[in-house]
Amino acid sequence: MENTTIIRSVDELGEFYDELVTVNMNDLDDDLIARFTGSKYDHDFFADNFLVLITVSEISGSNRHALSSIEEDNNVLKIHIDREVPEIGTADMAGWLIIIELTGNYSITEADVIFTDVPVSG
């Protein structure tokens, strides 16, 4: 299950972060916290760029994700992500946050995510 959020300002990013912390009860790694609270995504960044944030829940912590392609179609951003699924996975659940940085050239109103399962052997 995934949830997609388009972020166009520091304020929207702060609201997303606050909700993420509430849902995950502070179970976030230090690198992610630094990205949100540091200076990378500041007002200067959002002057020319925006973020697409995708939260994903997986039934196995062994599954990984790789951005395959992005296209715009009638103001909808279509994001294609390969879900790498090993032959043998773990029985733990995992939550992922996929962060996509894009230039402000897109005139999108929503984003759709299309996952493609890619088997991984070994």
C-alpha cells in the first residue's frame, strides 16, 4: 500500500514530517530526520523545485525499490517504480519513504505510482 504526496513548500514539508513522526512514533533514521530538518529542502530549493514523497508499506523488509521512469500525462505525473522482490524474503514488515526531487517545470495536479514487481534471484 502506498500514499503519494506532492510537496511544493517548506510549510507543506513540515506538515508532512509532523504527520510522519506521529504515525511512526519517532521510529525514523537519522539521515531522514536530517533531510527534513536540515537546510537541503529550504525556501531556495522550493523556489525552482518540488518533491514527490511516496510512503510504501511492504510485507517483507527484503523488498527494495528503484525509480524506473517519470512521465507527465494530462497534468498527472506517472511514476514508474520497480519493486525488487527476492525469491526468499524476510517475514518482517517494512515502511519506506521514497523521495523524488523534480524541477518546477511540471504543471501537475496529481501523481500516480505504478509498481512493477521485478524478481531478484539469490
